[in-house]
Amino acid sequence: MRLEEIINQHMRDLNDTDMAIWKYILQHRSEVRHTSIHELARACAVSSTTVVRFAQKLGFDGFGELKAVMKMEEPAKSFYHEDVLQDMQDFYRQTSEKLFKRSFDEASQLIHEANRVFAFASGYVQSNVIQEIKRLFFYDNVFIYEIRGYEEFRSVMRSVTRDDLFIFVSLSGETSMVVDFARQLQLRGVPLISITKLHDNTLASLSTVNLYVSPARFQLYDDDDEHTAFQSMMPYFMLIEIWYVKYRMYLVRQDK
């Protein structure tokens, strides 16, 4: 499990000082991988004991174990090679290998047991992801109602119960409307599945289940200062297809 996922799982246990340490780590990740606990404490204006407690809140024995996890994590992928097609092929293979190993049982249980399933997308690409979710799960008589704005959400909230389920697709997980919706649902005890990029974000911390993906950027031009790099959204659709197949496998197991 990546450090961002661990942070999201323990977000409610972290205080302001802990978040300040995490913010520094995010901004200086490469340096922290090789720094000492005393250097990190000094940089964050806290004691070494505070850093140890921060690591322990995340489930580590101490800072040494936290740093070991950071060293094992690969930096975010960014490809600027001439053979872009080969880079894409390698990226798709690595992404699929990780997704096939992931368990989707908790998400599958939520969608199987839900009385009603609602979905909200924070943008155009995200809406395409939801259309694919609707298409696939329709084969198993799971009807997903897409909410397209604040007024629709407010209308649904009048009758929503803990037996319902919401699926949010958001690239950043920080869109103000999405975060507001998620907080309202959490207060009512309504389960929520979020699909976001793999990084620390508010939506993921508010969700019952977080499904992460890691898009990659590919530079198609020689001068990357003048052109925006192409970002592949394929991991989102790979995740949805693998989830659906594993959902079918989950149902088979339940019938035995």
C-alpha cells in the first residue's frame, strides 16, 4: 500500500502538527527519503518524538519504517522518451498488473447490497468513466443514477438512506462541490466509493472505499515548455473493467 493510501486511512487520527509534517514530506519527498529523523524534526520545527508519534499513528514502528516505505515507492511516472508508444505499452502493462492484484471485494459488497446507487462526476472525463460503470453494471441489473448538479443532489438527499450508495469520480478529490457532497453523505452515514488519482485528497479521506488509479503523462513534443504533456486516462477505464469482472466473481462466491 502506498503512503498516500495509508495517510487517507488514518486522516481522522492526524492533528494539525501531523499534517504539517505530512505536508513537508509531500513537498520534499526525495530529500526525506535520505534524511535523518532529527533533520526532519528540525525542518518541521517539532521534536523527534513528535515525528515518531506521527509515524506510529500511520501504523509504523517508527520513522525508520516510514522512510523505508518511502524508499520503496517509485517516483511519479513522467515519460519523455522518443519511443512514446513503447513507454505507453510498458505503463499499461504495469498498471494492469497492479489492478489485477487488487481486491475489490469491499466495493463489490457495497454495490451489491445497495438499495439504490447514485453517481456524480466532477468533469467531462470523469463523466465518461461513470458512463462505463453504468454500462457494465447494467448487465447485472445494477441501475446507477447519475446526478448532474447541485439541485439534483439536494433533491436526492431528501430521501437518501444508509441503504443507498454513492460513487464519486474526481481527478483531484478536492473539488469544492464534491467535498461538500461527501461531507453531507458522511454525516448521514451513507456509504461512498470514490475514484481518484493516487494521492492524498479530501474526498478519499471521507469515503468508505477508495479506488485509486495512477495516470501517467507522455510528452509528444521535443519542447515540453511549449506544449502540454498528454495524460493517459486509460487507467480509469482499466480499473472499471477489472472491478466489474471481480464483481461477477464476488457474486459467484456469494452463491456458493
